[in-house]
Amino acid sequence: MKKILLSLFGLMLMFAGNVMAQEPEPEVTIDLTENDVWAFPTDYVTTEASYTNNGITLTFSAASNGHKYNATDKYVIFGKNDAAVTLSAFSFDVERIDVIGRVGASGKVSFNIFVGDDAVSTEVTGATGTANFDIAEGKQAAGTIYTIKNTNANNNQITKILVWKKGTTVAVEIPVVENIAAFNALEVGAKATLTLTEAQVIGAGNKNLIVKDASGSVCLYNTGLEYTLGQILNGTITGTVGEYKGYKQLANMTENDLAATEGTITPTVVTAAEAAEAALLSGPYKIVNAVVKKDGSNYYIMDGEEKVLQIYNQFKDANITLAEGTFDIEGIVGNYNSVQFWVTSFTKLPEELDVVGVETSCYVDEDYQPGGYHGITIDWDAIATTLGCTADALKIFAVLPDGTLDASYERGSKGTDGWRDADGNWAGWDSADNIFFVQFTGMDLVGVGCMRTSEPIAYTAIFKVVDSANENGDYVTLKVTLNVTEKEEVPLASLLTKESDLNVVANKEVVINSEVGKFYEGYTKDVDVQGILETIGAQQFTDAAVYAILSDGTLDENYKLGTTDGWRKADGDWAEWGDATSQFFVKADFSRATAQLYEVGGHEDHSGKHLTEPVTYVAKYAFAAGESLENHKAVILSVKLVYDFPTAISSVKAANTKSAIFNAAGQQLNAPQKGLNIIDGKKVYVK
């Protein structure tokens, strides 16, 4: 009997021990994952709606994004700014409300507990993990209506809501971790105190502080701390482990004892491709000579035409303006929807805006002439326009093969009188290495020449031209080239460029008549090509050079259709068919046996129905043959397309029956007058 009593007493002690050791539990657990009883909508609802389960009613406010249930991951999402869910009243005093978010939820959403319009707890940032809201004294009474409300423009994602009765909560034990790597290893949603030892700020701004210690990097998000780039932090900071776009954050800071000292950022030089493969929040890095191009609203570091890495002003630094060009870029690796380089320094490098080449030539074994070869003109005004200055503000440097810039560009800094070796280095007149010279006097190129050249070659002297007010800024490269060539016969066709070059021995004309009101006629016409060839002394068509002559006298070898399928302006220049200036077309092929002008006509909107006066359009061609520029013959052929009225009368006698007569403007006339008349609905032209 005694043993039984002892055993019974032991059991009672064990039971009491279990009761004493039992973890405290919330008074009410609202499980939003059980949608079979809540019946939340699975498509977004933007109007106010209420749902009841087991005596608890949840009322979702009307909101821009609305709310819905995600059946795959079993959570309720609602957003964005001011979106809220209101809980029905509880019959007990409420000390704390915990909101459990979905793993992987927004790390940027901020939310709080409200009673009416008053926040009654401390705002939390990040929906991942458990957010603990201690309710303010005076707002804990039974019957109080609590609302969970988003306070910024992000979505919230909730799986459970725990409501704690006053007197049942226990303080959450917060572990202390020794470095960033240990903090990042904690479960998302956990609270911890992070110890920072010689941790440097490697990114700062836009609610983000990226700090790095010997173990790794973390983002201190929305802490209100105003440290600056490069500062060294020591001390502790307490907050919640969050994760956003694949990198770890410390959010919801509750306390810190951090102290800062000044430091200097020393970035590691990497390529854009290496940065693109680096860990998130790693750095600081420096990418040198990065070519940046814009695509839409985004900027990318390029490798040729390939986008290597997007750059982004994540920290909203007012001193950084992303732009196209060549830059040295410092920053860290971040992520949004793809890997980005978050810029902390953006330094534009001098950019070559243009390369201007001028050249002249001489022949093999032909020594220089006194003063060199001329005929070179440099458009300094155009170069100045490219650089955004005036020509008198330009400064010129000679660029030597090793990249050295020599301000004594005119004749060289070593008294060489402009002479250079074959590589472009200065070489004295008496040097065995001197081979060519380029001489300036001020901005006048006064001499270019060479000697001892026995084979074809090209020598080039390079100059850098800058705005003297910004010598280290953008520049234009000037290349002066001397081409040493073998003497050879040059085809006549390559020598003739302007109508003024032609030795014209005859002018010929072909007339094609049309009528006002016609267009796209498609006339054909024979041309006496053989007679033209005989005039210029060509045995056959292939012996002649044929050109279209444009209004400025330019000779265009593409005479058949030009660049516009034969369409021309009124002055005979090429014009696209859809261009408002296109008036007529002449399609020609003078190698044909017949109908060398195989399609001729006007444009509906210009040469046809809208004409009010006769007009003649002219397309000019040139035929040339001969052995040289000086010894050749040329014939100019003018093809005239003439538009006249179908009826022309010298006078109109009054008839017994009065006709309806109007002028071209539609005004009724008593009698026909000189020019275009509309008589009984027909066009009549009076001379």
C-alpha cells in the first residue's frame, strides 16, 4: 500500500512538473492557411470584404492591389499602401499580436498595428518570419478593435496571426552573434544582436546601409542610421533577419550602440564579367574603362554589342548621374530582378568623340618637294563644334607611339622640324631614321613629305585635339597620312566628279510630252546612244563613263535609278517616292538596244492632277570617254518631261449660250482669262 501511495505521489509530481514547464501559448491563433473554412478569394478583390471562421471575423479594406489567397503556398496577400485587415474584438485584454509572414515574402513592406488612426505598437519592416507587436498600455482593453495596416507601397503576405492575452507573454530571448556571417546564417525572421568589428560601410543611401566585416556583408535596412561611405563601425545592433532578392538584411532595428570612425574605400579592380559572377553585396569593386550604353531606361556595361552587367544608382546618390560613355565605376554587387552593380562612384573618362583623317600622296622614289605636299585642308571649325567650343579655343598635342602627348606639335619638341621615323617618333634632320615629316605653323598644316621610300607605304602622324578649357576632357583624334604609291594610270571615271570637270563637246536633248492631269505614265523613249558614243570617240558603250548630273553639278555613276528607283525632285536631284519633294521619275539604261528611257512619268500628287501651270522637268546625264582628265570628250544629254494642257486656244468667242466659266481658284468669271479656265467642267488653257 505504501508503494502505491508513493507511486501515485510521484505521478502527481511529474504531472505538476510538466505543467510548470509548458511553453506559454497565444490565447487565439488565427490560421489563414486553412482556406477550406475561411473561403478567401483566389483572385484579387479590391473592394472591402469580410470573412468569418470560428467566431473570428477578418475585414479586408478596399485597396489598390486588393487581397487574395494563394492556394499554392497557402497565405493571404494584401496591398499596397494603406491596405489593411481588421480583427473583430476579443473578450480579453491583449498584450501582444504576432504576425507570421510567408518565407520569401517582401523584405521591404512596412506595417503596424492600429486602433482607429493611431499606431499602437512599433512599425516593422519585412513580412518574412514573425513580427512581434507589443500593444501600448491604454490600448490593451478587451473589446478593442485592432487593424494590421501596411504603411508603405508594398504587399504583405500573412500565414498566421497570434493574439496574446495580457500576462501570458514572455520576453523573446535574443541571441548575440559575433559577425556578419553568423547573422546571415540565422533563420529568416529570427531576432538577433549583431556584433560589428571593424565593419566598413561600402554602400549608403535610400534606406540601405551595406556593411562589410572580415566574414561577409549585410544590408542594414531602414534603420534610420546615417553613416556614410567608407566609415568604420564597431559595436552591436539588434534587429530581425530578413532576406530580399537573395541577399540578407537586418531590419526592424530596436537598439544599437554603434560607434563610427572615418575610413577610406579601397576597391578591388575587377572586370564587369567577374563582378556579374560575384556574390551579392560583395565588393567594393572598381571596373575601369567601362563602356556604358542605355537600353530603354536602364544602363549596361557593354562588351561590344553584348550587355554584361546592369548598373544602377541604388543609393540614390544625387552626385551620380548615369549616362552613356566610358567610365571608371566603383560599387558593389546587388540584385533586383537580375544581378546589378550598385554604383558608389561614376567617373567619366576622356572620350574620343571623332577621328578626323586628312591625307595627301606622293610617288615611290620621289623625294620631298620644298615645303612638302599640299592640298590638305583641316576643318577646325567642325572639330571645335564636336568639342563644344570655338576654333580659337582648341589645343593640339602630337601623340607619340608610346602615348606621350607633346605640346610642341608644330615641329616637334626635339628640334626635328617635324621629321619622324617610320613609327612616328621625332627624328632629327640628320638622323638616319628620319623618313617623313608633318609640319604645322599654328593651325596651318604647311608641309608633309618623305624621302628614301622605295616601295608603297603609308605614314601617319597622330594628333590629339582638345578644348583648352578642359584639356583632360573629351577629344578628337586627328590623323595626317602620307600615302606613298606607285605611279599608275588612273581611269577617267574616277577623275570626273563634277560637271565642271567635263570637256563638253555637244549638248543633246530628248523631249517627252505629257498632259496636266496625267501621272505614272510609264513613257518610253529611244536615245541615239550610238551617235553620242561617236561624238565622244568611244568605240563601244563600255568605253564610256555615264553619269546622272545632280543640281549641284555632282556626277553620280549610279545613273540608272539613283538611290530612289529613279524618282527625282523638280531640280533633278534624287527623291524618295514618298517624299513630298518627289515630282517625276526617269528610269534609264543606256546599254539597252531600244527604249533606253524605259519608264518615265510624274507623281500623282505633284506632276499630275494638282498642276495649274505648264511645267517642264529635266533629268541630265553625261557621257564621257578619253584617256585623261585633260584629254577627254563629253556629251550632256537633257531628258525633258513637258506637262501642258490638252486644249490650248488663242481666243474664245462669245457663244449664243452662256457657258459656266471659273478660274483655277473656283471663282466664276464672265469671260475666259489668260491662264487656266474651267469651262463647262473642262480645263481650258488660254495663252
